[in-house]
Amino acid sequence: MPRLIPTRSTLAVIDLQARLIPAILDADVVLSNARRLVSAAGMMGVPVVFTEQNPKGLGPTVPDLAPRSASVATKMAFDATSVLAEHLPADHAVILAGCEAHVCVLQTALGLMAMGRQVHVVEDAVGSRTAGNKAAGLRRLERHGADIITTEMALFEWMESAAHPRFRDIIALIK
């Protein structure tokens, strides 16, 4: 099913770490949209899992995203599939945000799709150090079957209707 359903979605936030973020092009936009996704996921009951690539070298997840320690999977491999697998219910689509679009996000998405997972990459919530690398990563992901979506697409699909009880709260996140 191509539409996102909150009860069948998991948000994976890939490597939004303190020492990596300063090098990411338009990091403020990436972080702002990741915050929106994490907040909306909390309101909608969508599980959130964070990954950290080599946290000794790149530091922890940026503090204002405030992952709970139980939802942080550390890794050394660029592909986070193996560390995410234990956090993903079998019937859930995976929504990916984070860094870098052409490395860890790309390899994780490819790994998840190889396992038969439906993957949605949130274009305005992923980043790379250069625009060219981000664009190349997104093109490759789309060619291999990942849905490329935006933050607002995810939020409105999760709500489904303006009659949703959290509609005003979600709209406040995007204004």
C-alpha cells in the first residue's frame, strides 16, 4: 500500500549527529523537518528509531531531537538495516530522514528494500555535504524503488483527514 498509515509506519532518523550536522548543506532545513516528523510521529503513535554512526567520532544525535536511549541504535556500518531490523514490525513501511542521503540513508534504504520493505525517503529531511551528492542519492533511491516524499506529504498522509483529532497540532508544526 503506497499511502502512509500511522499504525503501519516506523520513522527511522539516520545519523543526525552533533559533529556531522555542521558539514551538511542546509542542515537547518534538514533538522527542522526531522523535528516536525519526530513530533508528528509522537502525536500519531508512529514508532521512531534513531541511528548513530560511530558515536565516539561523530557524537550523539543532536540534543533537540532528544531520542530516548532505548530508541538509539549505534552502528559502524553505513547500512543501518541490521541494527534497525529488531525495531521494525514486519508490516511497517519505513520512513527515512537523516544523513547522508548518498551514503547511510541510501545504503539503509537499499538494504531495507532488499528485505522487501516499503521505503519512503523524506527529501526535505535528508541531507548531504553537497547538493550534487544529495541529488545523486535521491535519484538512485527512486530508480531502485524508494518513494521520495516530503515532510508535509508524510504528515498529511498520517492524518488522512482534516477531521483527525490531532489536525490542529500537526498543522501548527508546519506553519
